[in-house]
Amino acid sequence: MTRYRAIALDVCGVLTTEKSVWQFLHERLGLWHGNAERYQEDFLSGRISYRQFCEKDALLWRGKTLREMEGIVSEIPYRSGIGDLFSLIEKRRLVPGLVSTGLSILTDRIAHEFSIPFSIANRLLAREGFLTGEVEICVGHDGKGEALDSFARSLGVSPREIIAVGDGESDIPMFEAAGFSIGMGERMRDYENKLHAVIGNDIAELVGALRRIL
């Protein structure tokens, strides 16, 4: 049996009930309909690149304070059972890491609250507390495989010694690199041939799946 040493967790939709921190911010600021929603459609249809998509999104927030954005993000609820998940991870001596195409203002919050040593996500740039409208792309739409490699290197282990958990198409490169992959949510059944397990959206199911393989 493989000795797994770490677990890489997607964030939005896995640890939180919101599927996208980007969309959550836009909706709370009244910038989704007719603005950011259109950018998403343009990206999904191939009219703009992922980088252009993120840059257009971030530009809508230029001049907002970082404190205001962090305050909005603090309203995003965690899924029930998140504490049990991290307790099990600690008990089984796995090193947790967060790998997200979302924003670091969310992953940093989770990393701080649950003492997670590794997190990588896209970062909004600020100057003197105000957003510049720029974004540092740390995890591209197809970049989670590279992010998992970075996580593995930081620990001195092989990616095959890492369990990956995610709920979307952008998680596939991470699944392919990891030693064991768990898809959360019914839509992940479309990718069953790339996964070791598919479960529902309940963290209790994730805890159960981890207990079976650890």
C-alpha cells in the first residue's frame, strides 16, 4: 500500500460552499451581471485567454481597499465538517496544502485558521492598502499539475505520495500528477476515468473516503 505523505485540497466548492471566490466578490460588489459574467463567458468560449480573463476581473476592483475585500471574503462559509477533516489529516500525519485558481485572500485565511503550511492561489496586487487592478497569476486554469509539483518539492516527496481533492475541470492536471485523486460532486462523474474515487459534496464523505485509504 502506498504511504501517502500529504494532501492537496482545492478550495472553492471543496472547503467552502461557494464555487468561486471571484464570482462571490463580484456579486457582493454588484459587478457580476453585465461585467464579470461576460468575461467568464468570453473565457469559456475561447474568445479570451485565462490571463486576460483574470486581468479583466481584477481591473474591476481597482481602487477598492484590500481590507474591504478581505472583509467580504471573510463572509464565505466553510463546509460543515471542515474541522473534522483537518483533525483527521493531522491524526494521519498528512501535510495539508491548498491549491486554488481562486484568490490568496481566501487561501491565506484558511491557511492561517487551520495552520496549513502550503497554499498557492492567484494574488491581487495592492499599493498602500488599495488594489491596483492587477493580479499575479500563480495558478493558471491548467496549472494545478505544476502547483502540485511545487507542493511536492517543498516537502521533498514525490507527487505520487500526495492525495489530491478537487471538484472541477481545472483540477484534472492535479489529479493526473497525484498518487490518489478524489473528485467531489456529481459533475466529477464525467471524469471518472481520471479519478480513483468520486464522492458527493459532503465533507463527511471525504473524511470517510480518506479513512478507507489511509
